[in-house]
Amino acid sequence: MSRSALSLRRTRSRTLMALVAAGALVLSACGGGSDDSGGGDGGGGATGGVTAGDAAGANADQLDPNGTFRYVFVQNPSSFDPHRSANAWDMIFFRMVYDQLIMENAAGELVPGLATEWEFVDDNTALVFTLRDDVDFIDGSHFDAEVVKANIERAKNLPESVLKGQLERVADVEVVDEYTVRVNLSGPGGNLPALFSGGAGSMISPEALDNPDLDINPVGSGFAKLTEYIPGQVTRYDRNEDYWDPEAAKAAKYEVLVQTSAPTRLNMLTTGQAELTYLDPSQAEQAATAGLNTAPSKSLSIMSVLVNPGKPPFDDYRVRQAVEHAIDKQGIVDGVFFGIGSPVAQYLPPDHWAFDPDVTPENPEYAYDPEKARQLLAEAGYPDGVDFEFVVPGLDDHRAVAEAMVPMLAEVGLRANSRVIEAPTTGVTFFSRQEGNLVVGMGAPFLDPSQVYQGSLPNQFANPWNLTTPEYPQLWLDSLEGSNNEERIPALHALIEDEKKIRKSFPLHHHVPPSAWTDKAVFPEGYEVAYAPHLRGVGVTA
């Protein structure tokens, strides 16, 4: 970086911090608030981050097979029933108590789970799985092709299943033999292998599919068994001693503790109450000073701005464009997130396999350009600017971003009246009741890019206005064509670029909050600490 560029960046950062301080006065009178640095609506996934396995691997020879590994998160699972869970963060818990047909390794590659092999056949009209033959559920039931068929059919047909959309192109499931199952498709299904590494691939015991308490009493074949569930406080697990992979559970017990306050989460590590958590970006240096190990979390989380195009002024595309041009995304990364993360113009981070190099904050079509924003507002009929309502979820990072945005938007004539709301009500407030003109949001973990961009299709919860382009629905289907990632990339890039013609939302930055862990933590080789971590192969020293 040149000296002049570095000077400019520092100046922008100092300016941003001043704007944040001023903006805090705007929002502090609006009520609400939270100590939570990230809430339950962030994202985690398969890209980014650094390897923590080497950092903790030095302690591997001191592994305590009878120890307890404790992770601090901000919430309990919404449900232990994978087919009824609408919260992507629940996969943290599902990956302990359930096995998935397919797993994801540290590099984000799909690898065998309960399925040892999978293959698209007959011109990609079916997906065939070859299954393990040595897996039993914790209730003694045996895993086979009939179990896969029963689980997929339940996920597809259960009236309250949240997976119906994911499995829409599954025509039927056919048992070929005891350990071979064929999933016949009624349309393109290139995203299905990734989806079967999540809730759709989480296998429930066939004897428990109708259990009325499955939401709090999971019956899976995972490496751990739930032993205690205290809502809002903790879930506790024992190692599954009969598990098919003896390397999966390195601790005898696991605990996932609930703590919404980032300072308290940090304190729990420094006082020996837990081994791993994630923090607010402002705490990274403090954690390191306290002797903790820290690293940016592996994450797919994208913080974004969502716009209500159903009423003025944002029913005009030019006004929606103006919002993106008015926001200094790099300034927000520097001033709000202490330089941790990167500005983006699409819903995929730069190192994702489907990232489109033509859709970046450096592209003039999406770049920070206050003059262009003012020009677009004037063309839309607002030469003197316009007032609007800014709905802000009551989470610390969301409020900080909103506070930074308010003076940026005001500079071009977009004058915000801010209202803080309880974070869990955001979806109902903004999409169901369609209150407010603008809201800040954070993307949840996703398994495939098709999930991120599905929200701009008609008849989606996040698109009550059914705003799209004539080409978008077909482009989305095209992005599902192909039996591997490489075949799908051209269609996905076309989809990403067409979504910018809708712009009912736009990304701000790739969110990689710091994870922190103590020297007691032992991670497997190559392990990357994630914003939504898995605990497979994780243990503690004596």
C-alpha cells in the first residue's frame, strides 16, 4: 500500500470513528440494546479463516480422554428436529448428535459422512448414494437405505418442514439395495450434495421420526448424546461410546454454554470456565493480551443492508442504487470492525469457489461514490433529499453499523429516522409487517450459494414484494445445473450479476469476528475455528 493510500485509509478510519460517536447520540434515544456482539443471525461456513489445529496441536500429547470441552455461544438450538429447524446456527448442535450423509472438511470440500460415495447418474436426473454399513443410532436402530428414504420423505412431506424448498426437485427416493439409495430428480439438483451436508442430510433414527419430543430429545447416530438441556443456559453431551469413528469425540463430555454478552464470553475464557468462543472485533487485542489464542473466524457471514422496495422512496431503483453508492464500506470495516473483514458487493466472500470477480466494491457500478448517489436521487425526483425510517436490530454490531451509516446517508440527502427493535422480531417487523424503509442484517450460515440468492425469487419470505427480474428465476434454476462446482460457476456468476439489477438488498462486508480459545483446547490437524464451529475431533488437555 502506498504512503498516500495508507494516509487516506487512516484519515477515513478516524473520520468514521467520529461519525460513529456522533451517530450513537442519534440511536441511543431510540431504546433497545444488547450486549451481544453478533447475535444469532450471523453466518459461518466453509471459507476464510486460519488454521488453529497447529496452534493447539502442541498439546495433543496431553489430551484428556475423560475431559469436558466447553464452548460458549449466544443461543441454544431453536429445535433438535432438523426438519423443523429454521435457524441455520442449529447445525452447531446437529453435527454433534446427528450424522449427515455428507460432511465438509476444513477446506470446504464435501467428503464422505454416512455416504461413502455419491454420484449423479442418467444425465444428472438422479443422485445415487453408497452408504456405510456399520452405523447404529443411539436407540439401537441400524442405519441403511430405508432410513435415508424415510428421512428424506419426512423432510419433504412433513407439513411444518422447513426443508421443502430445498428438496423441491426431489421426485422420489428409491432403495436400490440395503446400502444403496437413489434420489430421483424432477429438475436440476447440483446443490443437493451440499444441502445433504446440512439439515436435509441429518439422519434421525427411524424409530424416532414420529417422536413428539424430537425437538428437545434428538435420537441420532452422532459422536455425542444429549444428556441435559436447560433453555437459555446450556446443553450437555456425553461421548457416544459406540460411535463408528473413534477419532470423532476426543472429550468424554461437551457443553455448549449460552452467553449473549461478548465481554462475559471473554471473561469465561480468562477465568477457565470455557475453552472456546467468538468475540467482538474490538476485543481481539484484549484477548491476546490476556494470553488467549485468537484468529479471525472461518465464516461466510455477510453483513448487509435490506431495503423495502414496496413504498417510496425505495420503490425507485435509482434510490436503491444511491444507498449503495452513499456507503463507505471500507470505512465501516476500518472504523466499526477495527479492520477485521473486507468490503464486498456480493453475498459471497472473495475466497469462495463461486465468487464473481466482476462484482466488487471497486467496480464503479457498486463503488462508494457520494456524488453519483446525489445525482441518482435528483434523477429519481428527490433533488433536496428525502426522509425515511431506518429499522435497527438491537445488537451491538448492527447498531454500530447503523450509527456509522446515518451520517453517510445524510451527506447525500438520505435522512434517517432510526428506530431500534428487538433483534428476534426483525424478520416479522420488516418482511411480514413491512415496517420501515431500511434495515441492517447479517447473513446466516449457508451450505450452497443457491440458498443465499433464493431470497430474490418470487414468493419468498424475504421477498414479500415479489420483486425480481424477468430472467432471475431461470438464472437461479440454471445455477443448479451441473454435477460439480466448476460446471455451475458460469450460471452462478450470471445470477450474481442479475441480482444487482434488483438491489432490494446489498452487502456491506464479509464478517469474520475473532475466535478465541485457551491453551487447554486441542484441535485436530488443519482445524479452522469457525463462526459456526463443529466440535468433531476437538478435545481438552488434562
